[in-house]
Amino acid sequence: MKTIVNLTLAAVAREIEEVLETYPHHPYQKAFSIPDLRQELTAHVLSQISNCYVVVDHTQKLFITLNSLPCSLDEKECIKDLIHREIENVWHKKEKELSHQIPEELDPGFAPSHWFG
């Protein structure tokens, strides 16, 4: 049985993860840990770049690595720039909705566990 595999999806997912690690945990990493928001970000990025597909046997699918996508250094940088732009676009589009889903983080000094030693 043969399967179509989108190599770009795996590469973009990895790049999104790396780019998000450069953002503050609150609110960006928390927001984009929400599966629907992560999917939206991924879809926005994938819709703006060329995708690469391969056809493999079901048994070969396990051997395809995330580095299988032939991509130059310039292309990777363009994808990273696009991810940064799309993080901001999606964030601003959903900012009101996210402010209800992700409460402000309190200063750890005000947490009840610190009150009683």
C-alpha cells in the first residue's frame, strides 16, 4: 500500500516549534499550544509556500525523517520570517478571544504558596 507524504508539513511544524521557542512562554507559547490555533498557524504558513510530496510504501513511511525536505538555507530563513509574520497575524486576529482563554500570569511573589512560607 502506497501513501502520499507531505514533507513540507513536517518541516514547517518543526520550524514553527523552533520559532515559538524564541517567544515568551506567556502568552505566545501558551496560545500556540492550543491545537486549533497551532493548526491555523500551520495552515497559514503552508498556504504561502511550495509544498513537496513523496509517495512511499507504508513500511517506508517510518524512515522518512523531518530533514527529508530539500531546502536551501535561504528558503529556511524565508520560512522562518513567514512564521514570525504569521504568528503576529494570527495573534492579532485572535487577541480578544485569547485574552479570555489565557489569563494573565501573576507575579510568583503573590501566589498563595509564598504567603505561608
